[in-house]
Amino acid sequence: MAQTPGILSGVAVWDGDGFRGTGSVQWSGARIDAVHADDGPGAQDAEYAVIPGLVDTHVHLDGYAGAGSVDWMTWPLITPDAERSLHVVAQARRAAAGGVTTVRDLAGSEVQLAAARGFAAGLIPGPRVLVNGPVGMTAGHGDLFTPPRYPHRPPVADSPDECRKLVRTWARAGVDGIKIYTSGGVLSVGDRVGWRNQTPQEIAATVDEAHALGMLVAAHTHTAEGVDIALEFGVDSIEHGTGILPRHFETLLERNLPVAPTLLINDVIADRRVPVSDEAAEKARAVVAERDRNFAAAAAAGIRFVLGTDANGVFVRFGDQMEELRLMQRMFGWSAERTLRAGTSDAADAIRLGSTTGRLAEGLDADLLVVRGRPWEDAEALRVENVVAVVARGEVVAGALPG
């Protein structure tokens, strides 16, 4: 796909760290060539604003993207990989249309990796896709999305040696990172949120091997004990983090560990806004109750919450990321600017992409949104209907550039 030079002039510029005034952003190919802005008289008069593209650090792209109705849990099990990859592309493009120029799939496979390579090669206009390979146990959270007697199952690891081998297998496949589980989950069938997943020896082996191969480790956890385990063995991010307690604050702050709070999905399941089992709704209600007890204090302590939605196209749609950010602002008592950083520059930094995206700066990728309003002043302006154009790696992937 040919890339053409682009320029935005006379726009209000928020560069990922702060408002810089009215000016211009210019790019050629995938990279930004220049950002000029002057915070002088008339800086608030521009009709449009430009901000970095959003970064969602926790999604699941491998879901049905068609217009019909299917069982979301069994569809991936009975659909060929080649067909599923088309749905992954469709979901990713929906995310881009909603202002998300980077997504990280936490529990990917060759299906997501194929789509990621297609986007990276410029075969298809769309967002940057990172993929984490899961390392979990038999009868663990990841395994229990597949019915017990179904023969075609994702890989699991049930000893330290198996954990190391699975990490190496994922590395050979080309994943960007590893996902582990230190508690049960909400949508997995037949487990409990409080169940331990894997032994300390298995977790230690997985984290050690992933770090030895230069990969970040993201830890799914809904319990205080799960956070204890994740911190003990040195993970790089906490996913969900429901059980975060004051005893964890010092370590989280000292390591500056990012936490993806996934607020919307648990609210949706707990409230049964979409059809779910009694088991899932009950587990989600317990998770939400504990989360609501714990997160206000965590936010007040300065815990590093970043955008991570758990979007899968069913409970949280690709395009709901802005709603998640508005929920984060209300729950954490943040300013609009702090909220926007959590979905752009800080989210990019959290997944080691701060030198690539998340900000508007010379030499970084041209991942940007043209929007109406000033979302760094009023988070309520951060809405999909206010998006005028989305540019990912220098290509307009949704909308049209003004003028």
C-alpha cells in the first residue's frame, strides 16, 4: 500500500504530554517529520484538534465480527484459522475506526500473528497489533474457555520445564510477549475467581524464560493473592488487578507497574447487558464489588492505571475504548489530561512502544486522531462521534483529513 505525505495545519495540538497550542503536524511515509505549535493568542480558536492515537494494552481480537448471531465461545473452536484471521482483521479495523491505532492481544495465536504481520507489511490499512502468547495450566482460566472433552485445545504447560518450552515455542512463533494467570476468571467455565493458577515454580520458570528472551509478561489476576504472586515473580503488568490492596502499593509504585483495570467489561457482565450465564454474572458481580472497594484507594495512591479494555467484540466492542477512558476518569477522580495520557503516551510506554508511538513528535510513527473538541480539557469530548480522521502509521484508516 503506497503511503503519501500528509499535513494538518491550523489545528490545536495535544502531543501526548500536554497542549502545545495551534500549529501543524507533518508526516511522510509512516513517520512524523515535524510538529509545530504556538501556545499564543487564538490558540483555542482552531476548529479541530490533533491528539495521538489511542493504545489499548489488553484486547482479544479472535471473535466473530459478522452481522449475524453466533455463540461467541464456540465460534473460535469450530471456525478454520484462515477464516478467523479475516474476523481478526475486521475487529482490528473497527478498533482503528474508533480511534485506536495500537492494540495488544493478550492470549493470541498464529491467527492474530498472521493479521499483525499483514498490518505491519501494509497489506491492509489498520492499527498496529501486538500479540502475547498465553502460558497457563490444564484446568486453568485460559484452558476453561474450551469444553472439557473437546479435543482441539490451545497449548497448556503443567511443569516448570513445560512452561519454559511453551515460552520458547511462542518466541519462535514471533509473539511480542507472554501472558500468565495468577487467579481464575469471570468468563471461563467451571472455575472460581479465587483459584490459584499454576505453582510458584511454574510461574517463576515462565517469567524467567520470557525475560531471558526479551519479552514482557502480563499477569491476569483478580485476587489479592494473585497480585502477591505476580509481584513476587516480577511481572511487567497487572491485568484487571481487582485484588490490589494497600500492601501492594509500595511495590507497584516503586516499579511503576502498569495496571489495566478493564472496568467496562466487568460492569457489562455483572449487569447482564448482554446474555451471559448465571455463573459468569455471579462472578462478575463479586469482582465489581471488590474492585469498587479497592480501586479508589489505589488511584489516590498514584497507581499507574493505563487503558486496557479486554475488548472482544461481544462484551466490549472495538470502538468502546473511549467509553472505558471516561469510566476511568470517573472512578479514579482524574483530570481530563491525566485520563488522555492513560490512553496514549503512558499506555505506549507501558508496552515498550514509547519510542514508536503514543506521542506526536518528530521521528515517531504518524499515529494520530483528528477530533472535534478539546478532550484534554473535557473527557466527555472523547467520543467516537467526535473523531474526524484516524491516521495509523501514516495512512488514513478512517474518516478523512480536514481541508
